[in-house]
Amino acid sequence: GTPREHFLLAECYMRLAMHEDALAEVEIVLAAQPAHIEARLEKANLLYLLHRLIDARDCLLSDAKISGCPARCAQQLRSHGSGAFSERFRDS
């Protein structure tokens, strides 16, 4: 399928709480279109939902180089995060 079809499938999987499957579809999108901003943000979101917090942080920080939107998301995580993730995020 096209990257758009894979992204839409990822969105469906996410709504069904099938986060591993959604992440796999997002990875397919990013393999075809590395600068796909929505897919990059969704990847960070899915990593967060999968409790892969450091990976989510790293994803957002690397995306800050591509667009201001992920940087704003990273700032929101810094200001609203809690627990070990929030502390670890601030340390970077």
C-alpha cells in the first residue's frame, strides 16, 4: 500500500489499542517518507503509549530538527511530564 494507506491503518490500530501493530505501520510510512511529520509525531506518541519513554523522548528531540511542532510537543512533555520520565527528559 501507499504511505497514506499505512498511516491510516496505523491510526486504526492505535484507536484499537494495538500499539505494536500501529508502530509497525508507522515505521513503514517513515521508511518511504522519512520527513512525514504526522508519522514522526505518531511514532513518538506510540512509543510513549508502549512505555518506551526514553525512545519517545529521543524521537521528539530528533524531530525538533525537522519541524517546530515536535519541539513544542517536547516542551509540553517537559512541563507536564511526571515521575522518572519527566526528570530524565529534563536532564537531556
